[in-house]
Amino acid sequence: MKSDNQPTRLIAHIDADAFFASVEQGFNPLLRGKPVIVGGRENQRGVVHTASYEARARGVRTGMPLVQAKRICPEAVFLKGNFQHYQAASLVLQEIYLRYTPVVEFTSLDDAYLDLTGTMHLHPEPEQLARDIQQEVERQLHIGVSIGLATNKVVARIASGLKRPRGIVYVPPGTERQFLAPLPVDELPGVGRVAKEKLIDLGVLTIGQLAALPQPLLLDLFGLNGRKIWNLANGIDPREVKPRILPKQISRETTFEEDTTEREVVMATLQYLTERIAAKLRKDGLLCRRVGVKIRYSDFTQHNLGQTLSSPTDNAGELFETVERLVTRLNFRRLRIRHVGVQVSQMEWRNLQLQLFNEEHRQELLDTAIDEIRQKYGFMAILPADTLELRKKYRIEKSGYVLHSPALTR
């Protein structure tokens, strides 16, 4: 509960409208005002990733087969999409939002929470503040954003989706329950298809009806998640906005204690560093689209090679396949090697891919299991067999190999 000397929180949720399509229109003025569909060419197999509002007005929807979208909207411009455009636009959004508050939590390339509580002496009118942000985004990127403003994250997120595109919805303090009450129950995070069916069986169709249910009943229906659902339905959400900015790159490097010519040791070290990077990506909810390798020799000459991936990943096996291909392109000199490194870049939030493809892969489930084992038993509990080569060189701790420059391997 907020004490008397604490300011009332002001949380903004900002979501770009039809982000991929809007970015393409922003980069190419000839596309503005036209129906744009991002996902592939009209004659390709695949589905719509994002449709501009001009295309949506014709009935095109995310997830629709491209051939069906072509039938519905034959005059649409179909694009495969350009990740570099979207990442560049996301970085501009970050720069804009950080001018208003240092407390920004990005949950995808185009979706962010801002804690504006400490800035209200500079911007006393929440709705005017939202308009200022909208206008700055429009000026720099030529895209629209919808903004919800409230005292907590869940209400702000729901509010941001109610008046698209370019909407602003402000929920004043103390009106959270009133605001949520008439909305459909599945507007609430955590109420998916199965939960919705259970609630409909009880005659619960709105969030207000859900909020009126006894909390013990929801605990019986949904277990511990029932308490969370009840709190959210009543406009209670104490979660903080946790600063989370998309990094430009992640690298792991190490210098050998003794310069080496043993290719097996070099490759085992690169694989171990790649495992470290993949674990970091998954921990932070990130994917990468580019991998780089660094090899430095005893005379301090250096090779750097990189390759863009066909699709983003956080899987160590996929990353190391690229590392191996890059190393084979190097003509190893007869000099000893003193330093190696792996770097990944062109980052994106992992839930962007879930939004685009909405399917669980077997590899993702396996990676999750590996992370859980390592969390319980230590990083060394499960590793590729080839990295065992390093046991001849380095001491082992539960957290990993103790390399010569361990700070670079964390």
C-alpha cells in the first residue's frame, strides 16, 4: 500500500501501431496510405506477420495465409520484411523514451513500459505528456503509437489497446476497477482460452464479474494463479517497471594461460564460450541474428569474421555451427593463438518470435530443460562432450571452467 509521502505511480504502456508495416511505410514514403502486408511475397507460402491499418480495414489479419490476404486485398504491397529496419526503429524508440524517464522496460521491439512517476513535476498533465511522446515518435519515425496511462502495468497495458491506432487512454488513480469492469474477461492477462471457458461456465463474461467472485473460488479453479487473476481483475498490480534495454551485442572472450596451437583446445573453448552466450540470451529473453568470431595470435595480429543467420536464435548448437563455419574460413597461421572470442549481435526480444510464429519448438523445450538443470546443479552439469577437452587445461567449479581470464566468460 502506498504511504502518504509516496507519489501516486504513473505508468505508461506504449505499443507501436502495426509496427513492421508502419516502419516500412516510415522508411518508404511511397507506401504511406497504402495497404502493406509484411510476411512474404503474395505467391509464397506463409502467413501475415503484420498488416497496416489500410490492409486491416479490408479484412487482413495477423496469422492469415498470404494467399488469402491477396484475395481479400489484391492491391496490397507484400513485403518479406527487413529486420534491420525494425531494429533501427526500435533503437530510436528507446532513445525517445529515455528522454522522458530512465525507467523504461522494453518487452519487445515495439512494446514498452515507462515509469513516469518521478517526472510529473516536469509534465503535470499525463495526457499531454502522452501526446508529446506520440508527436516525437511521429516526427522521427513517421509511425504511430498507442499509449495507456495508469497507476500500474496491467491497467496501462489494457488501456493502450483500446483506441488504436494512435490512441491515448488515461485511467485516473482510484478508477481502475471501474475502468476494467465492463471489459471482456479475456482482456485480462492470464485468462486464456481454457480459463475463459471455465469462467463462461460460471456466467462470468466481464472483468467486473470476475472481480466480484470470491478469491477462494478462483484458487480452486486456477490454483495459485487464481490469486493473481483476482488481483488483476480488481486493478491491483504492484509489479515495478524494471529497466530493460535491448543490448547491441553480447560477447564472451578469453585469453589462454599459455598460447596454443592445439586446434581442439581452440574449438572447445569457442564452443564453451558459445554455450555461455546462449545461456545468457535465454536468461535475458533475447535472440540474435548475427554471430562473430575473434582469433588473436601471439604477435597480436587478429582475425574477425561474422555471419548473419537465416533466422534468429538462442540455441547454442545453432550458434556453434556458425562459429565452426567461420573458423573453417580462416587459414590458421603457424603462430600460436593467445586469445579467442565469440560475439552475437542484431538482437531482438524473444517474445517477438513467439508473437510472429506462435509455436513451441522441440529445441526450445530442450533448451529450457538444460537451463533448469544448470540452475539446480550448476553450469557444468550439462555441456557438449567436445568441451571436456578443456578439463586438461582448466580447473572446474560448479559455475564453470575457471579460465585464465574468467571475468570475460561470465
